[in-house]
Amino acid sequence: MSERDYAPLSIACVRGLCDKIYDKRKFAGVEIEKMVKDFSDTNNTSQIKRLIRVLGQDLMSSTNPNVKNGALMGLSSVAVGLGKGCVNYLPELTHPIIACFSESESRVRYQAAEALFNVLKIARGDSLPQFPIVFDALARLAADPEPQVKQGAELLDRLVKDIVTESSSFDLAAFVPMLRERIYTRNAFGRQFIVSWVSVLDAVPDIDLIVHLPELLDGLFKMLDDANSEIRRMCDVQLSEFLRSIKKDPSRVDFQAMINILITHAQSPEELLQLTAITWIKEFVELAGGGMLPYASGVLAAVLPCLAYCDDPRKNIRETAATVNFQLTKLVVSEGTDSQPADGDKPQSERGRVVEGEGDTEDERKGEGEGRLDLPAVVGVLTQMLHHSSVHTKVAALDWILHLYNKLPNEMFAATGAVFVGVVGSLTDAADDVVRRALAVLAEICSCPAAHAGDLESSPYYYKFLQALLRLLAADDNLLEDRGAFIIRQLCVLLNAEDIYRAVSRCLLQERNLRFVATMVDVLNTILLTAAELYDLRLQLRSFDKPATHALFEGLYACWCHSPVSLLALCLLTHNYAHCNALIATFGDLEITVDFLTEVDKLVQLIESPIFAWGTTWRST
């Protein structure tokens, strides 16, 4: 090959540059440096371009690793010879070097890292226009399997980070998509590389990475379940730093852009990931206040199942979830309330804002739907939670439904159709707490806005509920035996006992299963005679001195006829002694069964108890 083919390089220089021995390559590199300095001093740009083309194209096209290494040495020497003047030729210098990062020969990749280091060290901040391709190359080198190449890549990476952090013209907005593109890598070294870059940028006071956090948050959270403990540690530390910055200055944080990411990860089976996500949600609800209400359904779907955790390792998750749940309930305020918390009592980012129901006009509550509770979505989540296996989760869901009925009765009445069946089904739950909450909700439904004050009869759900309850009890003898009395007593506390007895009696009169009716009457009768909750109703029937009481007795009488012994007890309670004698006279015509004798025995014991102490006169007759 003639000397003209490599001009302005001599054949001897090319041979030295491509030699296996490093010292010979180095000597040739020094010769190139001197040559370039001379060209630069005389402003001979054509020769400089010719030299770069020979090195970057002609020699670099060889398949021989030694020739490629020589070309890399030559390009590095050109940059050294040009000094700061190399910025005029950066694309021509860097592109051939970066292309070598894809070479199969590890020595070439290492030499390429060293050559790029030398070029960028000279160019410093002027190399930022080449940053996209440089960063892409660094990302590939970070995952290189060869230790020597990785070592060279680490040195290059530190240099590039220094260049970026010391520059005032770094384009963060253009860089973030590059981070986002690579943040989902599964390679451990690649993940460490990305987290290190996020950490370095976040540490620079003049770089506001929080603004771009929504684009990076999902990828960072995914790294929390990495098998590598060091990656988990790095990511956890960085997320903690981000959260600290958010708490310090919430005004620049786009909470709405990140909350759904957190909701997704809060449902992860991995403990660290779940705890971190729920901790972030807790802070978001505290800082953003009513701005989180539109996302309440997602938050509840994430945190309510966590209330089921009873083991020590997940104690922190459970407690944090409980805090989130409590915080969220405080954000739902009553319809049309005029009272508002003092501005200083509101969360920092909620000051000057409003949440649903604070009496503000529609126009004042526009803007990204802030403060608007998506009630159908929330109700859908809560009814789904009623089927959860955990008592704590079901209780929390029922508490939420009751809270919504108390705070937003009109909206909840419209949603009752979606709630009713699930809440009624909760009455069959094995846990007393669940049944109590379900009854409280059903009592609230029966007292809905459509009902006139104090008039349960006008409620469209009152009889519907009682009929559904009786169907449940009729279908399950164990439920009737174990929970029937408990449910009726709770209802008498929550609603008016007289109304309950009158309505249940009417419903039983329509029941075709007469055996069930008789059993149910016995249950109602026992409660009427013995339960503390029905003391006032007992006194009312015992007095038997008002037309309303007479009407109640007549309504009960028709139903109590299905159980002779219970009917006798009702007549005793109301001092209808003559009728009692007539009833007893008919007992001889009845079929004597074990159940009948059992009820008679119970009544005899009651008559001899203080409950019927006032009946001494009748007993003596």
C-alpha cells in the first residue's frame, strides 16, 4: 500500500500505530499529536479533516483488532494535538470511537473507552451536543461482561457525570426520555448505572429532577424488587431522597401524575416495594389533600387489603395503610357544609384549595377535577372489599360506606342499588363486628333522604331490607339459630324497636314457610320479653293504654298466632288474661311436639321470673 493512501500519515507511522506493542503505538500517537499541532497552527483544516478521515474511516474499516486499536489511538492523539480546538471536529472524532463499543473484541472496546475519555476530557462542556450518543454508549458499556471494559467504562462514566453536573447548559428535558427509555432494563449493571445517574443529577442544586419524576418513578419502583440487594438499597435510598424533597417543597410536585403509579406498586406482593409505595401514598394524601380525592378508589383498592396483615414482618405496611385510610376519610366532608378548617389547619398544598362539599361553586372547583370524589368507582371498590377474607378489611369497607352515607347522603342514595346486595350479604359473616357494621349501614340506608323524618315506612329500602333479611334467615337454620336474635336486637338499637316489630310481623304474614314463621315468632317473642334493648317497648305493651299500642298489639297478634305459646306470652304481657285462659283451653287440641313443650317450659320459667312479677294476680287465679 502506497504512502499516498494514508496521507498525511507516513507508512512508518501507520505501521507503528497498528503494532501490537503499546509503546510503538504510543510513539506513533505522539507523532500524530505534533502533526496536528502544526496543522492547527497554520489553520490547515483540510489536512486535519483528511487525517481524521484516514483514522476514523479508512483504518477503522479494518477487521484487524490491532488496526482498530491504532485508529483509536490516532483519534485520541488528534484531540490532544488540537486541544480546545477539537470541539470543531467532535462528531468526526467521537462517532468512530463510539462505533467501536459494539466490537466483539474486548480490547477494542476498552481502547474505545480510553479514547473517548481522552477526547471528552479535553472538550468538557463543549461535548454536550454529543451527549445523547455518548450516554447511549455508556449505557451499553455498563452492562459489558468484561471486567477490564467495565473498569474503563466506570472512569468514562465519572468524567461524563462531572461534565454534566458542572455545566449550566445541560438539557435535562431532553435527557429524561433517555433515562426513561433505559430505566426498565433487567440487567443488574444497567440498573445500577441508571440509578447512579438519577442520584447524581438529583444531588445537583441547579437541576430540578422532581419536575420530571413522573417519567422515572415507575421504573425506579420496579427496581425495588430486584434480586440484587445492592440495587434495592441504591433505589430505596434514592426514592427516600425524592420523598424528602417532595415534603420539603410540595408546590412543584405533580401528585396527580404519580399517584396511579404508586397505587399499582402498593398492590405488589414484594414487601419493600409495597411498603415504600404506601408510604409515598400516605405523604401524597397528607400533602395534596383534596387533590387525591379523584384517586380515592384506587388508593382504597391498594390499602384496604393491607389491613388484613397480622404478621410482624408486615406490621409497618398494615399501620401505614391504616393511616392512609384514616387520612382519606377526613377528606370527605359533608354536603353543603359552611364550616371550613382554618387555612393553617389544612395540608400545605391544600391551603387555598377546596374539596368536595365545602360550599363552593362549580366554577371554583374546576381544574383537573381536584376535590371531586368519583363516588361510583369508590363504591365499586368498597362493595368488592366486602367479599375479602379479612375481617379488618370488610369492617373498614363497611365503615367507609357508612361514612359516605353520613357525609354524602343524596349521592349515596343514588348509589344504593350497587351497595345494597353486598351489605345484606355481609349479615351472614362469621364475625360480629362485620354484622354490626353491616346493620349500621342498612339502618342508614333505611333512613335515606327519600324517607320522611322518623317515618321508616316511606323508605323504599326498608321493607326490601327486612324481606332480604328474612330470606337469609329462612335459608340457613344455623344463621337463624346463631345470629337471628343478635341481628334483631341490633336493629332495634339502630332503628325504632316498635317499627321493626311491626314491619317484621307484616313481612312474616306474607311468608309461605309456616315452620320458619313459627320459629321466627319464637325468636321475636323471646327478645321482646327479655332483651334490655326492648325495655321501652315492653313497658308500652304492658301499659296497653293508648290506641297506638292497641294497633301494635293487633299487628303482632296476627303474626304471633303462628306460635301458640308466644301468643300466650304476648297476651300475658298486655294483661289480656281472659283471652289467655281461652288460649290455654285450646292447647289440648294442639299436636304436642318437643318444640311445643320446650316453648311451654321457657314460658313457665319466664312467668316465675321477675319479668312477670307484676302478673302475680293472674297467676293466683
